[in-house]
Amino acid sequence: MSEALAKATSLNNGDLERRLIELTQAGLPLVPHPYHALADQLGVTADEVMATFRAMQARGVVRRIAAVPNHYRLGFRGNGMSVWDIPDALVREVGREVGALDFVSHCYIRPRALPDWPYNLFAMVHGRNRDAVHEQVAQIAGMLGERVRSYDVLFSTEVLKKTGFRASAHSVSTPPNPKGE
Amino acid sequence: MNAALQELSLLDRAIINRLQDGIPVCEAPYAELAGELGTDETTLLRRLQALKTAGYLSRIGPMYNVERMGGAFTLAALQVPDARFDEVAGIVNVFPEVAHNYRRDHAFNMWFVVAVAEATDIASVLSRIKAATGLEVYNFPKQEEFYLRLKFDV
């Protein structure tokens, strides 16, 4: 990922943004004045650092600055990738509804791969355990009624690779756990 | 309430709940948050360090969106015969562009995220994985995202 970041070209004020991204790979300093601490390390002013973060937030380069809970450590041990075959004409409406559920994190429209893979909507469902996830998936199915043609839920059984992925589009992406999502 | 949460004090839970919503960009963000939480800056910083060390928080800081920086992701999957699973996992994992790789309980049993600096690199990475494994690589690029961050109320 750092390679991708280093090559990324569409940053404004590129040098300061790139240096801030590199410097915050491990997070924001846990000190009373974190933006000043970053500024000191980069030889710029805290106002410049804060203005740069605000600009990156406004452009969506920074989704947000926040704490990311490790859902596995917090007891959310069931993480299922639910997949849904929704008629194309309805998939955006359904995606908005499913994405708004409080136990769904990421919800995406993706292409089908017929005939093997009929599903065009993916929603990550998080619960205390697998049974809870199955109940939540059934709840989604009930909510969708006749708008869903078929669905399935895939649980991860092994993490095969998990590299540094902090500069990620996913906000709940890096629990150091043995099961993953 | 599960065992993991019983280990957490009310203050720790309030911290986790509040800081998922965001850390402000200002002179003294932790002091501001501490005020909202009815504690003080020193205590908050100490609890944050402890929650991070204990693994309850995986990250405290900016979440970057690589796609807005010119990079690109895709989700891809393979249907790997059981007898070849470990061998194929080894081949796939060697690719530096493969960021996450999970085994899942399905005929599509290997799911991985490919992350590249240029969107045009995705096709070439997937075709190299196909050539190296001899397996069809199914590409499931995101077409639309309904991104409503999960909030864990603890």
C-alpha cells in the first residue's frame, strides 16, 4: 500500500500531503497537540498541517479522523460476507436500504459472473457470532422480500494474507485477529 | 453483554463510542473530546494508549481513501480445488499487489483484494495471477458503494 501511495499522483499540495500520509501511517500522535507534533516533525506550522487535513477531508482523500474499533476484540466475532442477487433495476434502492442497517458495514454493487456467481450486491454483516449473523442475514432477506432472487453468506475460515492496509478505503479493516471478516 | 465488553469500564466504552465519530482538527483535540466525555485530557490520552495496546482500537487517526489519491482496488476470487489450496494461496500471496486474502467456506473459496497505484494495473495483475495459478480469476470491482460506516456501540 505504501508503494501505491508513493506513486499516487493526484494529491494536491502533493509533497506535504504525502509526507503527512506517511507520517500518520501508524495513526495520529497521542499527545496533547498532535497536529503541532506532526508539524514539528515536518518543519511546517501546525496551521498548515490542520489546513491540509481539512482540505484532504473536504476532497474525500481523508474519509475521517477517528478511532477504529477492532470489532473482533470487542466481541463481534461473526463477520459474514452476505451476497445478494437483486434485479438490476432495484439494486441501487436495495443497496441504500441494506447499507443503512446498523449491523452492515460495507455495502457494494459488484458485477455478476454468470453462471457461477449470480450475486450483484455485497454487504458485510457483523454480529456477536455466526448465529447472530445468520439471523441478521435472514432479517435482510425478510426486509427485501420479493426483491431478492437468491442470497448466500460466506464466512472467512482463514486469513491467508493481511498486509499493512491502513491507508485504506475501508474504515473497519485492520483487526489483528485470526478470523478476519 | 459479552466477556470482551465486561472488561471495559464505562469510561472506556464512552471513549470508544465517541471517538468512532471523529477526532476534531484543532489545537487540542483530545482536551476537547475529554471535555465532552466528562474526563480530562491526561486520562483520555492514557486510556487511548491502553485501548490501543490491548487491541480494542486498531487505529486512532486519519483514514485515507486510496482511490481519491489515484490508486485503485478490486476484489477478486478464485475457485480453488481443495488439493491445490495451499499451493495456490502461496502463489497468490507472493504478489505484492495482493493486500488481503481470505479463505471462505464456498466454492469461491479464495477472496483477495488487489491494490494498485494506477487503475489500469489491475487487469495486468489479475492476468498474471491467472497465468501463475492456471485458474480463472473472477474480478468483482466495486461499481457503487453504499458507505455507511458501521458503528459499534459498546
